[in-house]
Amino acid sequence: MSLVYVHFFSVSLDGFGTGEGQTKDLHFGHAGERLHQWMFKTRAWKAGGSAGIDDVFMQRHDQGIGAEIMGAGKFGHPGWEDDPDWKGAWGPNPPFHTPVFVLTHHTRPAIEMEGGTTFHFLDAAPAEALETARAAAGGQDIRIGGGPTVIRDFLAAGLIDHAHIVVVPILLGRGVRLWDGLEGLEERYAIESVVSPSGVTHVTLSRRSQ
Amino acid sequence: MSLVYVHFFSVSLDGFGTGEGQTKDLHFGHAGERLHQWMFKTRAWKAGGSAGIDDVFMQRHDQGIGAEIMGAGKFGHPGWEDDPDWKGAWGPNPPFHTPVFVLTHHTRPAIEMEGGTTFHFLDAAPAEALETARAAAGGQDIRIGGGPTVIRDFLAAGLIDHAHIVVVPILLGRGVRLWDGLEGLEERYAIESVVSPSGVTHVTLSRRSQ
């Protein structure tokens, strides 16, 4: 059976996975790009970047992944559903290179992008969405791409095997929380932490054997 | 000028400093003692315990401290104000050994305990409470002892010099949050993290020079 991963989803020290006030220009609202500064310093992001622990985690993004599931908020700003020409916030050649299933109540025909990414639109609960993604992944693993609500829903439904969360030492104060409603998650997942010299803490959740 | 410290205040990964449903027997509500397991394994707690990083942080508790300020919820369960004989949740010889200022709207005469602890009861805002504690501390430093609301209020008021928060890898799901209302705290404090082999992450906030 293929596995289900979350790769380097960043939250603030106070647990917000995105800020308040998301717009077309501010994909993460008032958080701006502050949750992702650590990524921009890695070799995975730019030539000459660090090859340390942040990079090692970054390099996991594509390994063995056959499909991604993302929320409507990762695909676009609030209101994209009303724009028939909207093709996502990820440019003409999105960094996914697989089928991507966008969870939305406003479905539309699939959009084929450059580089192997095809966006499919799905109005489905987590378990059903995962079944659909698995069928498209050719036996490979599935990435749950975020945002915070989607990751929380998949964790709550017990559908994730390995989650990698990056705690960034800033306090956003407002936005969408990742951890809400997940009381006792440590009973189902072994939780490990490691601090990077960049200042972020990599937290990995590994599903305990049944 | 004496400094103001928070020493090893523990929160869950989802940011709760105490659980829900505090009673006389459950000082931390449904959290029980799960936020403090890491402490019980140190040499500071018991002979033969670990002398590693958790212990080093534990040993900071008393060094140079001349007074503590704590909230009503650290002094006792909800309703202690109605019990004229209540002398705190800390036994006959409390682990403070200095004057302790309990913030409460229900003041009463001071209570002298064994071992140097005297509880004083104060209905005051953070800045005024700090002034009172400083006057009693004989030039030594002040510890802000918690709970989460008190630490948050003192952080928000800019009154803390060094805060040490311990993030425990459990999800409480409910209770009282530490980090609420502290947006942008990283602009005023340098934040460092280090993971202990015990699994907890020690987060230190050091006030930036003006």
C-alpha cells in the first residue's frame, strides 16, 4: 500500500499554518512569506544554498510521490472559484509534476499544466479523496499538501502515515491553526523534534504500528 | 536592575499551558501531569535522575530569585477563594522559599509557610505587581511562575526579560493557551530552541536590547 505524507508544512510557534487576510497577492495573508524563509536558504531552493537538515527535509518533497491532495486555499485566493480562467497560484509550471486533487465545493474540468501537473477538482471527504488520488498515483505515495485545515482533517481521519511539520519561531497571533481538534494525537503517532541551525524545529509524526 | 524570568513553563505542542477542568485533585485539569513528565526524570527532581539538558534548565529555578509572582490558578483550584483555610496547592513547605505574590481579586492576609515561602495576595496589574515584588526581592531577580494567563499578560506588557518555555510533544486539544495575543513577539525577543533527548523542546525568549 502506498503511504500518505505531509512534507514540510510550516506553522508559527503559536500554531498558525497561514495568516489572516489571504488575497491574490498575499497567499499566506499577513504572514507574508515569513513562514517560509527557512526554505529559501536551502540548496533545494537555490544554487549555493545550504545542504543541511532543512535541505534534506526539502528534498523529500518529490521522492516517490504520485499525487497530491490540496485544499482550495492552496490552489488560490478566496474567490478564485468565481474566475473561470484561474489556473492556480503556482505559475505555468507548478512544482508538483503529478496529478493534484483540489478539494472544493466548486468543481470544474481538469486543467493540464506544464511539467506534468494536472489539477483535478474534487468535492469529497478525506477518505474518498484519498481513494481517488491513490487510483491516479500509479502505486506511488500521496502527499497531503495543505493548507492547515486539510492537514488537520486528514490527521483527524487517521489517513496520514508520516507528517513533517516545521515550527517557525515567530508568533502570527491570528490566522488558521493547524493543531485544533487533535487531542491525544500522540497516542497514534510517535512525535520527534529536531532543531535546525536556521532556527526552525522539524517535528515529525510517524504513525504507530497498530 | 533585577531581571524578570520565566523558568520552565511547560506547554503542549498545540500551545496549552494547562488543561480543561481544573479541580483540587487535578491541578492541570485533563492534562494531569503529562506536561511535567520530563521534570520527574531529572536529578533536580530525584536522586539518580538525569543531569542532562532538562536538569540544567531545572536547576535554574532558584538561582538568584528573590520573589515569585503567580496567578490565582497556580495557588489553588477554582474556588479556593471561598476556603478561608486554604494555604495553596504546594504543601506545608512550598518549593519557592521566597515571598510569593498571588494575583487575585480576593485578597487575604499573608500566609507564612515553612522553608521561607510567604504568600502575599495582591489585586494588581502586572506592572504594579512587579514593582511590589521587586521591593520584596532584596535586589534579586523575579520569577513569573504562571499559569499561562499570567505569563501571557507579563509578556504582552513587556515586563519579562528571559522566558523559558518547554514544548511537550502531546496535544491537549483544550485548556488555556499560552501564546494568544502575542503577535510579533519575535520582534522584541530573540527566540532559540533546543531539543532534549527526553523529547521536549526548550524554547528560550531573550529580550532584544533596545
